[in-house]
Amino acid sequence: MSQYGRSIKIFLSDGSPIGLRHVEIANWSGQALACPRSRFSELGDWEESQRPGVYFLFEKASADENNLAYIGESENVFRRLADHDRKKEFWNEVIIFTSKDENLTKGHIKYLEARLAEITKGADRYQLQNSVTPTKSNLPRSDSAAMEEFIDNIRIILGSLGHRILEATSSEAKVAVIPDNKKSLLDYELFFDIHKL
């Protein structure tokens, strides 16, 4: 994780900290939309929700235990979420991650989905509701590195919004990043800082 500070901007669409929120990190091309399920229809008014991206469905039962989550990807996130609104009962909040510059491809979002699911399982804070393990796309070295940076910012935003889903529960837990390219790309290891409540 970065040793430097980060500046996060959270826009409260109706002035409420539990309403629809748009989240940005300074000098990052990504963005997030967080929305309670009770306000889901309002997401359709946000063009940012209709781009390619990844998303988390959450049911947060408590600070640390028995929390449920689903991780997905779509080339039109809002359209996919509308299907989940009809068919998945458990969730009460959604957080979407898309790009401001519209440069996320299908390969990028499939990579993100698979890595986020992998990190979530390793962190062991939330029970994933995905019935199928996502398959990671085979990206060029530069794209893999860019997506790992994207994931680091996703983790920061999720933590800032009260979801520590990507942070390990013990100081010994770690998740290794092993790209699927035929030749080994870069060897990464993500170590999670543990911040006790």
C-alpha cells in the first residue's frame, strides 16, 4: 500500500451520508457510486452507472461478522444490477466502480472481478454469494499493473465507506498476485495493513 496520503472526495447527492454518494480519489481515473437498495432506481439517472465496471452487492449485518457480499462485472453495470434487483434478495447496498475516461475494457473488468473475489476470499471478512468463481482474463503486463493499482484504490474507497472486505482479518494473511500470462509477468504481493476498530 502507498506510504503517501490520499485525498478522497465524496459527493452526497442529497446531503445524506447514507444516500447516493459519488466518490473520487485525486488523480485517479476511476470513480465509485454507492447506493442503498432503497434508492436503487436513482442510479439510472447517473451516466457513470451505465459504463463498464465492477460492483459489490452488500448485506452488512455487523462490523465484522456474518456479512454477505456478491462481486460482479458488466459492460453496463446499471442494466446488470436491475436484474439483481429482481432476482437477488440478500443485499441492501451496492457500490459500483467505473472509469471516468471510459478506458475499462471487458478484459479489464473480468480481471478486476476475479482478483477482487480472490482477495475477498483471502481476507475472510465477508461470505461471498457468487455461485461461480470468476475467471481472470489474460492481460498484457502494463494492463495487469494498472488494474492492480485500480484495486488498491477500490480497497481505499470501500474501507472509507465502511466495508473492509478487502482487508485481511489477521496480520499473517496475505494474497499473492500471480498473473495468468504464459510467462510470469511481475511478482506482486499485497500485504494488508490491519486497522483494529
